[in-house]
Amino acid sequence: MKARIFVPLGLALLAASAQAVVIDNFSLSAPRLTQTGVGSTSSSQTPFTSSFDTRTLGVAVDTTTDSTARATAKLGSGLGSFSTDAEVNGHFSLTYTSTTGVDLSATQALLVRYAFNDQSCSLVATIESNKPGVGLKTSTELRTMLASSSPYYTKFEFFTPDIDWDAVTKVSFAFDPSRAGDFQLTSVETALPVPEPSTLALTALAAATLARRKPRRNPRA
């Protein structure tokens, strides 16, 4: 009886403490990319990790009023550093691809952690799956990276439409900072979607209530 009472709470706490799977901790350096004026540049690294085969860093500039203004990105030494000059509308992208497909069905959520962000920045996460017999599926989620001088993360867990999480072939992030924007990433990870604090509190309350109830006596005993 007691085991059944605490199963919901135990499962909730287990989900909350689930360990993330690191896709990229930026320990592998990439060339410093700088794009000046209108245009784009990118750099791909293959092989990348045991899960994803290739990591591609992209820098693009849409408009500029100063031919010497630039957007710059650099990965390595545990940080992904991105910056744009005041006159530049820059865009950055990070893409991870796998030819065989990666099984992320146990997680189905992504985290982008960063050290700081001096301005709010829109961030779009895109996931592609290509399961044999099913075909290519693409799902996206748009979030906002809030300005902060302290480390925190942006979480993606409401992708639409559904994809085949056991056959993920591409994970991509598109960053669109404001002009003169600067931010530093510390890792890209997967994580279990966990209950909101209010859900955990209600689960704990329900478990405590059940624990206080005394079992009914069998009148025939």
C-alpha cells in the first residue's frame, strides 16, 4: 500500500532530477567567423561527436549602414561567443546533423545554456527526423532569450508538429540578436520535460494526504 502511495511523487522527483545529455559543451574549437556587410559565412566540422556527425556554425548579416561593421562568432574553450556591431543586423546559427539518426525519445526537450546575454534575442529551435518507412518530418519552437548578466537557460519542450524522436537527423538553432548584441553560450543539452513547480507541489500534497489516511478495517476479520 505504501509503495503505491509514493509512486507518483517518486516519479515526479525522478523526472526533476534527470541528467541532461550534452550535445555540445564547446570544448571543440571552431574557426572564428566574421561577416562584414551583407552576406553570410559558415564553417562545418566532421566528425563532431559520437552522436551527431557534423556541427556547423553560421554567421549572416542582412543589412548594414557601415561597410566596416561586422558580426562575429567563435566556439571553443567552453564558450560560444557571439557579437554584432551597432550598425549590423546579424544572425547566427548552430546546426548538428546525423546521417543515421539519433534516438532522443527518452528526452524530447532541449536546453540552450548561456553565461550572459546583454539584450533580448529571439531563438528558433528546429528538429528534423527521418525515420525509415515514415519519411522526413520537421518541427520548430520559437523562444526569447531574455537579457541577463547571470547564467541561465532557454528550454524547448513544445515542438510542433510532432516528429519521430527516435530518429533525429538534425538539431538547429537560429539566433537573431539586436544590433550591438553580445551573448555567450555554455552548452547545448537535452533534458526530460519536467513538471512545473505547481505540479510537483500538488503531487506532494496528494501523497501526504494519502499517507495520513488510515486503512479501513475489514469487518469480517
